[in-house]
Amino acid sequence: LYAGPEVDIWSSGVILYALLCGTLPFDDDHVPTLFKKICDGIFFTPQYLNPSVISLLKHMLQVDPMKRATIKEIREDEWFKQDLPKYLFPEDAAYSSNMIDEEALKEVCEKFECTEEEVLNCLY
């Protein structure tokens, strides 16, 4: 079951950390301790990491999904944007992830017996 972009951002943060550090952000031989580290968002940041990427990692690995970085925030992050060509950052509205598929919206409302306004409030 797909749990949403928040989970994708968290997973991407784990991958980014692994690429930059060569280890996983959360690790422990004792499984309950590992779960506690994950739930508390406790991870070590090596001194060689740039402070701006540490900030991005902390935002991506934020325990509270409502406070976690969004795709838009990541794309606007200075560390993320450095040395990337401008064509990777289109301004075209056709690329907007905020576009709503009206048919999908209706199906969600029918399936979960809720109003369009309730669904849209959850999305934005």
C-alpha cells in the first residue's frame, strides 16, 4: 500500500545519507534500539559533511511526516541545486505536482465517503 510522498522523501533521505556517508543513518545490532533510533530520528552526521547537506538530511529524515521536506523544498534547497543545469528546473506549470486528477478525486470521495473539500484539505 502506497503511503505517500512523505515516505518517499524519508526513503530518499536514507539513500542520500548512504551515498554521502557509506553507511545507513540508522543502525544497531539490537533491533529494539534500532527502532528507537528510527522513531526518535537519531543519526550521526560526520564532520566532513557540508552543513547545508546536514540540514537537508535532517529535513528529509524528520520523524514527523507533516514537518518533513517536500519535493518542492528539496528542489529549492541550495545544496541540491548547486552545479545543476537550469533545464533541470523547469518553470512550466505542466510539471506541477499540484495538479488534481478530477476523476481520481471523485473516486476517492466515493470510496471513503468524504467531500472534495476534505480531500483537498489533506493534500494542501
